[in-house]
Amino acid sequence: MQAQEIKRQLQAFLSGAEIIEADDAFLLDQRRRYRGRADWVVQPASVENVQHVMRFCFEHGIAVTPQGGNTGLCGAAVPDGGLLLSLSRLNRIRSISLADNAITVDAGAVLQNVQQAAAEAGRLFPLSLASEGSCQIGGNIACNAGGLNVLRYGTMRDLVLGLEVVLPNGELISHLPPLHKNTTGYDLRHLFIGSEGTLGIITGASLKLFAQPQTTETAWVGVATISQAVALLTLMQAEFAERLCSFELVSRFALDLSADFSKIAGPVDAPWHVLLELTDSVARDDLGDLLAEFLVAHGFDNAVLAQSESERQNLWTLRENISASQRNLGASIKHDIAVPIERVAEFVERCAPALQTAFAGIQIVVFGHLGDGSLHYNTFLPGVLGNEVYQYEDAVNTIVYENVLACAGTIAAEHGIGQVKNQWLPRVRSEVEIALMRAIKAELDPGNLLNANKLLP
Amino acid sequence: MQAQEIKRQLQAFLSGAEIIEADDAFLLDQRRRYRGRADWVVQPASVENVQHVMRFCFEHGIAVTPQGGNTGLCGAAVPDGGLLLSLSRLNRIRSISLADNAITVDAGAVLQNVQQAAAEAGRLFPLSLASEGSCQIGGNIACNAGGLNVLRYGTMRDLVLGLEVVLPNGELISHLPPLHKNTTGYDLRHLFIGSEGTLGIITGASLKLFAQPQTTETAWVGVATISQAVALLTLMQAEFAERLCSFELVSRFALDLSADFSKIAGPVDAPWHVLLELTDSVARDDLGDLLAEFLVAHGFDNAVLAQSESERQNLWTLRENISASQRNLGASIKHDIAVPIERVAEFVERCAPALQTAFAGIQIVVFGHLGDGSLHYNTFLPGVLGNEVYQYEDAVNTIVYENVLACAGTIAAEHGIGQVKNQWLPRVRSEVEIALMRAIKAELDPGNLLNANKLLP
């Protein structure tokens, strides 16, 4: 169907404001790597209108790509023709139940707005990540987002109590009441979580809330080796349990880059660094003392405890500016990987020499969420500029991913597969698993209209 | 194929000890409601032998019913011909990684042994339920078991990091390394969790561990209404967060029965009762004082705090003996239901009069895990004995479940569907959802050989 005819027919059930021109705000991905194409962007103002759109596209064989805040890092929300379905107008906070410790929201609600609504109700919604000011809950669910608080609160998957989903044929599946226990047949909810917009359009979700922290203690600890950092993590998990909220690993090189960029001196000198944070829902004066005594008692004395909120902010700025500061190194090939925590040191020790042998002068920035085993493993090739870097991507990825797999890890920890890694899926999932995924996809989307060519190889 | 011929062919790859006669220990379910039939019980001693058995049955069209500790409450592990596949000989603790806070075990490991292995390593495996001395991890996963600690630690689903599964055709899917973040395609793990042995044979699992509690404070609180109990829960979750481990509701009638049976005086007099427990991974002397002050400050002064471990045990005995004490009331029709916590009071207030109108003299024992919204709602019909009770089951269930559904609840909170509730599945899952479940089942088990007629209607 021609674009103008599509628009004419959409106008039968969508208002003018719900059908807009496709421009780079929608077509170009966050990393500016992919520019897609779409006849129109539709922004339904109600769940019913999402159903109208999907039924229409199902009947006429029109491709649909759902998109939240367009902050994805693997190109999963880049359209390849047909309609781009933006959830941005479905952005209400629907309800909060304090008794159930749950919030129910539209899928297009921006993560930060959900955090704020929870805070206004005296609760915490713990998902926290760099793009929280613009990413949307539906996208967070579709890619099973991770971020800074996974160690304590889990990934997005762990925070979802119920979903409302419009299927490719326009039918609605709705299970939003906040039930903490419910085992009635196969758990389809978890199929949609992490499906990257290929199985249905998430339009609403009920999410877990938590008590707000009343006490926060933050420390920066220098260690000689990653193994020492892992030993510290292990000791702290036994002693402080869920009070341990964040446990970030930073290499000396990453710290030096960020300190220089941030104009903040590195807190301590060491080959490896840990930024860790404890929180407690009960206000208590002695948590800092307990932490300090604990670190000294276990020989981690190359450490600084934040003595004020501004000192705490400085420590976090050093961690958060790593991404920005490394841009001076040139074009990068980045990796979103995880390995079992007890093998992180092994991975780093075997992968770096392999890369250095293959690419003389390669620079590697290692940092990430050691508390859950995931690393941002970013590589910079000397003298390679802009998109030139992609010609080396396969070769670099092969070395990195082979070493990840040798350490029983995953090539996609918290950013998803999208169109960046789907050719790697057969290396990490067996034929029978991929056949089952295809059967599920075919059952729900027989015309392969919904976000085709993403996730599956 | 005749039973003797099946045995002859099985002997090609199984030892004599792995093929045994089927007796009531395997054929009769925990509630002594269903007696199944099977040609043989096979108890493979290795995962490879599970694969051999499944390949053999797949090729010859022989039905297979997997079974763990045979403690299920919905008849999901009762065989209907063919082979009963017992996981009992696959009972090793495979490994523990303290860095990853994870334990990897065979599916046939008894829950209590997993708890003990964790404790010996200085960690907690938190799943805890009445049958923990004989139920097996594979069964806990297959029915997504709940129990006493869900409020803090989640259901079994939340505790599984990775699975090893033998598919109906004998193929192995194995993802056991303890990855806390991993988003590589549709999450098939969560399909097997809660699938009640209909999609594959779970042979191994990696599970989350937690810090051991160092401090425990237990209180029994009398309240006038369920709404007051919910108000207390809400206040405590904001104040004590994850320290709140258990929050059990007990009706006056249930307490009276149990107090009489247990020869322990009820701690307080009130229409409704709450048994709650706080734990802390850090040893601290002031948690009991904090709890006492908190209860007084919020007007919950009809309360008793356990002052010793024996007082604590008495409180828990009162809770745990409810099931045994109610047997004096006669034959029962029991329900494993959950509703949103803010609607528990509404459910109880509307369901009891409806039952009393339909069945004069009906007695209702209400207790359960209010902290996660699930109730054991047990009904006793006067003068009805033994299996006679089942002729009233449909009528009682209809009233209970209609009221559950009117309150946005679930008919299966933590015991599963099995063969007891599958005719109700179309009331709680839509046609398109059940069609997708059937497609998943057909893809993995085209001959419908694995635990047929369970879970799906």
C-alpha cells in the first residue's frame, strides 16, 4: 500500500496528531549508526488505538517497528519500512498501590517520571541507568534493562509484576493486577520481557516498588587485582547482604581518563578500583563506621569513604564520566558482556593479550558492574576514525566473544541483541532453542510484520 | 510396546537399579486423591541416561511423567501409563560459587539438602515450605513453589539463575553458569519454570544464594480487621523494607483450632492475627526494640514479641499446625489463591457469605501469606466424609474462584494447575494465550508424550 493511502486509511481511527512525518528523531538510533526508513510515525493516544493500528497492519501486511525513547544501543528500534509505532503519547502513571508495593504505568512513561512518581508516594523504583531521562518503561522491559542497581534489585525482568501487550493481530493480553504469586500455565510474561519488540507491543506494566533508602554510605577502594575486588565483593555480600547496592569496577586507565576529563583527582592510586555503595531503609548513624571497620579489618585500607553528599557525587561523577571521557581515544567498538563473577579476572587476563596481539596499540577501557558480573569492555583502535571502525568490528568482536564464551559468559548482558548481534545468536543458543523461538514468533506474528530481522538470526 | 519389551530395551542403556516396579510411593499423590499407573519407574543415575530414556520414548511413542519428591498438591506428577521418570538418583550438589552467590545442583536434590549445603558454605538458600524434607528442587522449579519467604526472596522463579533441561526428543539445553544478566533472545528458562513437567525434564539448576540472617525478631499481633493487617504490612514495608521476611495472616478460628491442637495458648485475643518476622544479615541488638517501638507508635499494641528462641518456636508452631489441626473438621476442599493485597479484605468479606448461603454450616479456615497476597482458603462441609467431598468440589470452587476473579486474583498461587485446575485455565488465560501455550508444547513435544493432560485444558 502506498504511503498516502496508508495515511488516508489510518485517519479513519487516528487523529491527525497521531500520524506524523518520520524524521531523524525517530529514524536515527542513539549511537548514530543506523538510519532507518518509515512511511509514517504513528503515536497512538490510547491502547485501543494501538490495537486499531496493529489490526490494520495485520490485515494489510504492513511492517511495524515499536519504539520507546529511542535510546537503545543495538539498533532494535530502527524501522525498515512500514510504520514506526511510538509509545510516547501513552505516558500516564496509572495507579499506585502501597499495600501491594506496586505501580502501574503506561509503557511510554519515561523512566525518570516513574522514579519520581514512586518517590512522591514514599517508595523507590530502583531501575537506574544513563538514559533514564528519556528512555521509556516499555523499552526498558523489551530489552530487559540493567543499570546500576541490579546487584540489589535485579534487572527489569525482576521488577515486572504484570504486563499489558497488544499482539501483532491487534488482540490484547492484559495481566496488570499486582500479583506476587501466580502460576497459571506457561509464563508468557517473560517471553515478552527481553523480546525487543518482536512479539507484541507492550502498552502497560505493573512494577515492583521498594522502601526508600534512609542511609547511604559510599566508598572508593583501590585494589591490586580484579581477584581482590571479587574477594571484597564476596565478603561484603556475606556481611552486608542486600544493603550492598552498587559494586562497580574501574580500571586505572579508565579512572585516569575520567579524572582528567572531570577535573577531579582520583581518590586513591591502584591498578584497579571499586566504587561501592551501601543503603539502608532504616536511618542509622553507624553504617559508615561499620563499613570503615570492615574494610580495615579485611585489609582493604587503600580506601576513601565519602564524608559528605558532595564527596559522594564526586565519586559517582568519576564513574559516570568514563563513557564521555573515553571519546578522546577515538572511535570505539564497545561490548556489553557478562561472565560469572569468579571468572571476570580470567576473562580480562586472557582477552587483553589476544586483542593486543591482533591489533598493535589497541586501547582497552574496562569498567562495569562487577557486582553482577557485567562489564563494559570498550576497545579503541589507534588512528581509526568514525565509521571506519566498523570494518574492524567483526575481527574485534570475534576475539572478545570467543574469550567471553570460553569463560562461560554472555555476549549480551543488558543492551539486548537488536540488529548488532543477531548473527551471534546461534553461538549462544542451540538450534532447538532458536527453532522454538521461531515457532513462538510465527505463532504470534505469522506474517513476520513486527520488527522483522531483529533479535533472531 | 508391551511392558516387558520396554524393560528389555531399556536395559540396553540403564542398569537394573535404574528400572524398578511402580508402587504407591510413586503412583499415589500426596493428597491420596489420584492413583496413577505406569509400566515402570525409571530412576536414571545420570543426565545422559535421562537423555537415553527420552530419546527411546520419543522414538517409540511412549508416555513419560517426570516426578520429584511426589509432594505436589495438584496431581501434576501422577502418571497415566508409560514410564514414570523419577529424578531421585540425580541428587548431587554440583558446585557453589561464593563470588557469584550461587549454588548448582541436580534437579533431584531434596530442598532441605540444598538449604544445608548453602548453610555449610555460610549462605542462605531461602525457599522454605512444609514439604522441604522430601520435595525436590526440580519439582519446586516445575511448579514455581512459594512458601514462607516469598515476601523477601521471591518465589522459586526468582531464585533460578540457570537451568539444564532434557527435551522430549532427548536433546539437552544447558545454561547453568550463574549469570545475573543475560538477554540473548526469548527467555526460555521461564517457560520451563512453572511448566509442571510438560515441556521437558529439568535435570539441573543454578540457584541464587543470600547472606545468612544474624538477627531474627518475631512478633504476633492481634488486629480487628484484615484491613488493619494490610495497613500494618504497608507501614512495615516502608520502614523495614527487605528485613520483613514473613507476614502471615491467621483467622481467630484458625488460631483457636491450632492452639487447641498444639496445646499452646493463643498469644493474644483478636478477630485476626499476624505472625511477622524480621531478619537482618548484620548482628544488631536493637532490632527488637525498634520493632516494639514501631508497633506501639502505630497503635498495634495487642502484640507479643518472642523473647527467646522457644517462644519464637511456639509462635511458628501455632502457624504451622493449622493444617494438621483443621483435619478434625472433616474432609476439606482447599484453595491456593492470591489476590492483590489491597483486595484481600474485600475477597474474604464477599466470599464467606456466598459460601454460607450456598452451603449452610460450611466452616472456613483462612490463613496464608498476606505479605504476598496468597491465602490458603480451606472449606469444610458439615457431615461430609472422605472422598464424598469431591462431589461438592465444583460448586464450592465455582463460588470461591468467581470471587477471586472478581477481585482480580489468581486461582493458582503457589501449587500449580496440574490436573485439578486445568479446566479453569480458559477462565484466567485468553484463547490466544492458550493457543500460544499449545504451540510451544507442540513444538517441543509433537507426540504429546510428556505429562499429557496436565496444566493445559
